[in-house]
Amino acid sequence: MSQSSPKPFQEWIGRQTRSEDVLTERLDSSFRAIFGPHLAASQSGLAPAGIHWCLSPAVAPMAELGGDGHPAKNRDMPPVPLPRRMWAGGTVETVAPLHIGDRVTRVSTIADITRKEGRTGELWFVTVDHEYRTRRGLAIRDRQNIVYREAASLSMPEKRETHGEEARPTSVSWTVPTSSVLLFRYSAISFNGHRIHYDEPYATGVEGYGGLVVHGPIQATLLLNLAASQMGSTPARFTYRGTAPAIAGSDLLVCRGVGDPVKFWTQSPSGQVHMEASAEAA
């Protein structure tokens, strides 16, 4: 970190990368097989909400991967000095639907980099803005907030559950089993090598979790589709924020609130909330 810079890694802010991918029938069918009945209805030829998170993943040879399974030298991201990486949340603006067969161009821009001190120690937040375009024009704006954390202290592993949270009244709730097969299949179609999602000895023994960790995009996809199914169309704006890791092996409840119909969240059967979201209609 330069002492003279007003913000760390200031030279990275505004840096752009461009990638292309094809939304194939194979990707569409695999995505639908994973999420099954928990997808909003869509017209023939249109891709389901949330599938864009499976496009244009970071691709690196095996020799260039770090110990966590991510590319060790990802030139698209700033080299922040902390090892543990997780999605913190984001905002999705849907301008137009993606079609099966689309060639999709993604332009990614580093929007902000911030260092903070949290209750668990040092935290770095990197905000990345993605624009997904097809031959028809802009389809999706997607702002992702990524958090980097210090290495886990295995003498004090993260708790599996916290109890005592007041139950939230729900108007609709989906029950989704979070098996290791679900996590593995999603890792496969999104080309996500992060070992916390499929390597339990690594997730518990190195990163200090209580088990395999359910992907942030799995939860966001379920919440986005619940919102779309309840609102009658994909929300024009969907904002989500992770609050606690969801550990695989039990059911995940995907909920819509009572009295505030644009509020959604995921929770464990015991009531612990893992991700919160809000949606705005078109």
C-alpha cells in the first residue's frame, strides 16, 4: 500500500476487463436441472434469472491456482493482502432478458476498494461493476461486493449456528435441501474452484467453517427467482447482502416477508438468516 495514495490500490479503480461467453442450451439445461422447481416461469427461449452468474468465469490453468482453488494471480482483481474471499452482496439491474444462444459480452470495472476493521479483524472490500450486453444491447448491470478476510483461527472456528433470533413471519417459503451434490454441480457450471464449496476437510480445517459453505450466488439466484415468481416478472432492481455463511447439509428456507412484500431472505430451519434481499418491480 502506498502511503501517499488517498485510498489503497487507487490505481486499480476504473480498470476494465472484457470477456465473452455463449449462453448455450447445455448451460441452460444444467442450470434448470440444479434449481429444479425453484425458478420463476419464463417464456420459451429466454434464460432463467440468475444464470448470468455462470457466464465468463475466471479461467486459469491448474498450475496457476492458489491453495484455496481460486486463480492465485488473477490479473482482473487487485492483490489485496488477505487470503479468504467471499461474496458480501450486490445489486442486479435487469434491463432486458438474456436469450438461450446469446453471445454475451461482459465489461467489468473495478469501482471501489476499501479497507476496514471489523469485529473479526481486518477486512477488504472490492466493488466490481459488470455490464452484460448482447447484440440487442444492454441486458444486465451487476454490482458485486467481494470481501477479503484474514486467515481463520482454527482455535476458534466459526460457529455452525447461532440461536435466539426472533422468528420472521413469512408469506411464502421454499425449502431447498443443500446437499454436497448441489454445491458440486453449481461449482461445475460456474467453474468455481473455491474449495470451501466441495472440499470439507479444507473448509473446516483451513478456513474454519462448520462444514461446506453454500455459494452466495446459489442463495442470490433462489432469492431472485422467488422475487420474480411472486412479483410476476424479474425485478428491475434486486439488492442482496450476505449476513452469515450457510452451511450445507440441511434445508435452506427461501422466504418472502409478511407486510413488506419486497423483502426476501434465506434462513436455516433454526431461524438464522444467511442472506437478505429487496426487489423493485419494473
